[in-house]
Amino acid sequence: MKFELKTEKENYSKSFLHLFGIVFFVTLIIILCDVALKLGIISRNNDIEYNCRLLSVEKSKLHFKKISSLSNLKSKQRIWEFCSEVIK
């Protein structure tokens, strides 16, 4: 008959490995969320710049609406001023 005894050293190593895995997973989630937020900001800025360039070529009501929704500006005059700063 063979007896096996578990030592405390094995329990500590398993709990440390488990804790390390949890910390790694949480860190990975935080980094991915940060990257997703930054990509959203970059996408929004590119969309604003693109629509401002289109607005400077073709003064369409659709372009005013798109820029208004992206930048939270309601006045056409403010949109023109905003786009002139963006295009510079």
C-alpha cells in the first residue's frame, strides 16, 4: 500500500499560480478595453475629418447632420468654424 501526503508547499504554489493567472487575465482585459477605446476615438476623429473635407467640397445637408451628430454642434456657423480648424 502506498501513502501520499500533500505538503503545504504544493498548496502555496497552486494558489500562487491561480492568483497569477487571475491577475494576468484582468490585466489583459484592461489593456484590450483601453485599446478599443483609443481605436474608437481615432475612428471618430477620422470620420469628423473626412466629413469636414466632404463638406468643404459639397455643401450637403447630410454632411452637416453627420458632423453635427459626431461633434455635438447644432449651428451651421459653428460647424463651419469647427471644420475650418479641423482641415487646417
